[in-house]
Amino acid sequence: MTKILPIETQKIFEKLTKGHFISYDNEDIEIKELYQVIDANNNYELLLEYFLHIGFQFIKGDSYYYFAKSEINKSTEDKLKSFYKWIEIMNFFLSFGESINEHFSVGKIFTPNDIFIQCKVNNALMEKLNTIRLTNSIEKPLDKINRLIDELRRATFVDVFNDFRDEYKVVAAYHYLEQLINTIDIEVENEDTTS
Amino acid sequence: MFNFDTIREFIEILNRERKVIDFLFKKRKRIVSYDNLLSFVEYKNEKIEYLLQEGFLIKSGNIIELNDELIDFFEKFSNATEEINNEYTNGLILDLKTKIEIFTEEKRPDKRNEYLLRIETSLRKIGKNIIGNINQIRINIEDVYVTEKNYKIKKIKLDEYSRKANQIEELITNITKFLKSDEWEYFVKIAEDNVLIYVIINLRKDITLAWINFADIIQKIIDFHNQMRLQSEFYKKVQKIKRLKDQHTLTNNSNIEKILTNENSIFFANQQKFTTQLSIPYLQTDGAFFLIQRVIKNLKQIKSGLSVKSAEDILDNQFIEKEKAISTISSAKIKQLFTESGGELFDFIQNFNLFEEYSLEQKTTLFCKIASRFSDELIHNGEFKIFDDIEYAVIRKKQI
């Protein structure tokens, strides 16, 4: 077993400190290779220890890696605000999946146009799209869908699958959001019967 | 029915068209269209037509199948696995029981041996079929789970495979029960045949293997069902969280605040920035020299307070009001001046000193304008004059 850090350590560090995830099924070859490097031999353990010394927790999820710190420069209110945004986005994309009888989850391949078409035939989905406010300006539905996908892409939850056909793929990092939501306990007595 | 006269002819047809028949036999569980077959008969339609006519193939719509009797024949011959269903299970046990009964009643040794052989073949086939079917189900389940996107269809297909798995389970149970029955043990005892014992041992081995595989498959089906259930529940949960969020009650009704307080992934943080000092060896290089110069320049700008980007100064002369003169001619004023001075209108306009820069054409236009507009105050007595190739009417002030 080697004790030398992989030469990609800097790249890994730079990716992760941006708040990005390194997923097993990234379409970007560079990131995919980083995942393979981390996964190979005992590199994960080495990096884990190394990063811990400089104050980063190197966390291994279900086929993805990310960074955490013991404390970050964000208040709970700010985090909550950010979380609300992701709930809105996820709710929309999950509803899209429901609309075509498919689960919007890791591995799903979709195009902005697929979603747009569903919005046109499913008014509830269109309303969900309309209620999401990312900017103050009014956007066309397809532009807005593209913006939402871009949000997911920039947070490395989806990746461009086929640029020519405008296809995107949900990658393993999306498990992070699922995991986060799964840990939330909701008090039962407040449950509505409408759900 | 087949239309042939001799067995030889039949075998010859089989041999000649073995490619098509082999292909159709392999694809007997699938749908094969007419066009798929053409490549096997060198694109000669008449060959397929001949086979259809002779009853080797059956056509329904555009779908071509091998004659059922041929399929049965080949299946028996090649020991291909048969699909296990209730009918198969019941039929098999019944068949075995009948054969055993005949075997015990039969007194002629050669006939007894024939039945013993038949029983052994049946037993061999059972083991093979069970394993074959289980493998098939496993492949199908994994296939469906990965390729089928629509989860409603996925669920239907999984249920179907689950049903088939249950039928295999039933067969295994029945066979095991049968192998333990007195009837069977008695038969094994009176048969006294080593091959039979060997076949039974093999069958028991197959059954054990099948049980292990079977448990695994059931586990897989349950797992897949659970995954689908979790996905649906997840969707409901997100919707519920969204609703609570919209009602502003999420923080009160859930542990979200606590979770987020403890969640310190960089995902929620701003991008990490690191400031480091430059090394002295680096500062001694040429590359660093330009960097230092740039830094000095920036520093100077900051000191002189120019770091804030501002628009260009407004020049003083931009504040001076410019008068813009647009000269227009008031025809009423001209007319007034004309009536005061008297004389001819055309002469007056030609000689009016303000109109020096006006061309003859412009002056003429003005003349016409005044003449027409104030026609009731001016008079034309029918006299015409010529000036510079222009013939004009002599217009004077009306005498009151």
C-alpha cells in the first residue's frame, strides 16, 4: 500500500473547495478520472487524513465525494434560504418525472425540451415553474427551464450528456440532496390529508 | 399440416432452408417480421413463399413463425428449456406418477426398462428446466429494472416475473414433496437402478442450486419494489416540505434548522478563498518584477483615490447654452411690410434685403404663397411681366 498522495490531489482540492461534488458517473472525463483516482487503492484514506489536517472533512457519499468543514461561514438562515431554493427546484424536476411516470433520480437523462413539452400538457407543472423565482425579470418558460438546469449543472448535480442533442444526465451527487431531505423529520400531526 | 410426399423430401427442405429454420427457432419467443428473414434466403421472396405453402412456416399479418409442430420437435430434440407454469408443473407430476404406475404394473422387463428410461429423461429435464427458467427470470428482472423507464410498466413487469418465480417455487416444492413420497421411494427401491440414483442426486443438486438462486431473485424483486416505493415516497416528502415551506411552518414542524446547523458541507458555503504570501525566491524573478510594477500602479491609484471608477469629467463648455437659430419666414409679416411700402409684390420680394441668401426659386415660391394666401387683400389687374425667364403676375396692394 502506498503512502504517497496522488498527483491529482491539487485538482481534487480545487474542485471540492468550490463546493462541487466528484461523482462516479460524471460525463466530464477529467472529473471521472478524479473519482477513479480517489477510489483506487487506499487513496481515499490517505486524502481523508491529509485534508483533515488542513481543516476539511473529505466525505464519501453514495458514489460521490464532497468537502465539509467543522464550521462554515454561513448562518443557519442563509443555509435555510439556500435549501428553500433547492426544494423549489427539486420539487419542479420531481414533478416533471411524475408527469412522465418516471423517477427523476440519478441516471435520468432529459432535455430542456422534454420538460417544456410536459409543461405545455401539464398545467400543474407549468404553475410550479411559474412560482419559482430566481430572478426578478420575467422569463419565457423554456429560458427558465434552461436556467434551472444550469443551476443543477453548476452545482454538479447534473452533467451535459450529449451537447449536440442538448441532453443532460443526473449524476450521483444528486444523492446528496436526496440524503439531506431523507434526514428531515416532519411532525406527523401537522400532516395534511391532501397529499 | 405439411405438404410433402416422402420423408426424404421433408429432410431435404429442412436441410436446404436450415438457416431460416435455425434463425426462427432461436427467435421463437420473439416476434420476427417477414423482412427479417430475407437475408437468410438471399433475398428471394419465393423461397419463403414456398416454405409457407409447404406449411413449414406460418404467417399472421407480417409476422412469421415456425410451425408449432416443428418447434415441439426441435425443443424435444435439443432439450431446450420450457417455460414453467402451473400447467407444466401439474402435468409433470401427473406424468411421472402415471409412468411409475405403469412401471410397477408392467411385468415385461424390456417394457419396464423403457419406462425407467423415460422417467430418467423426465427427471433430467426437470432440473435443467428449473435452472434455465431461474436464469431467464434473473436476466429479465435485471433487464427490466435497468432499461424500463416508466415505473408503472416496470412495476407490472416485475409483478409478472414475481408470479413466474412463484410458479417455479411451486414446482420445486411439489417435486421435492414428490421425491419424498412413499410412492416414489417404493419405486426407487424396486427399480434398483444406479443410473436412476445418479439422476436423482443430480436433480437434488439442481434443486438446491435453484433454491439459492430463487431466494436471491426474490430478494432482488423485493429490493426493486422497495426502491420504487422509496422514490415515490421521496417525491411525496419533497412536496410536503415545499408545502410547509410555502406556509412558513417548515422550521416549526421539522428538524430542518437543526440539520442545517450541523450540515457544514462546502456546498452551502461561499467559495473558499485562500490568501498566501509570495515566496522571496519568486519575487527575485523577472516575472515577479512586472507583477510588482502592476501592484505599485494599483497602490498608487488607490492612494490617489482613483480606485473608484468614475465617468469622465464634464467639460466647462458643455455647460454653455448654445443658441440654435432656425430661420423661418413669416409670410404674414412680409405681406404687412409689403402693404406698408407699396409697389409690386414680385419686385418687393426680389429686392427685400433679408432674402439675399435665398435663391430665385425660393423667392418665387414665397411670392406664390403670399399671393394665394392673401388674395383678398391683394389685387391682380391682369398685367404680366417677365423677369429672368419667369412670367409673373403683377400684384399690388388693394386700394381701399
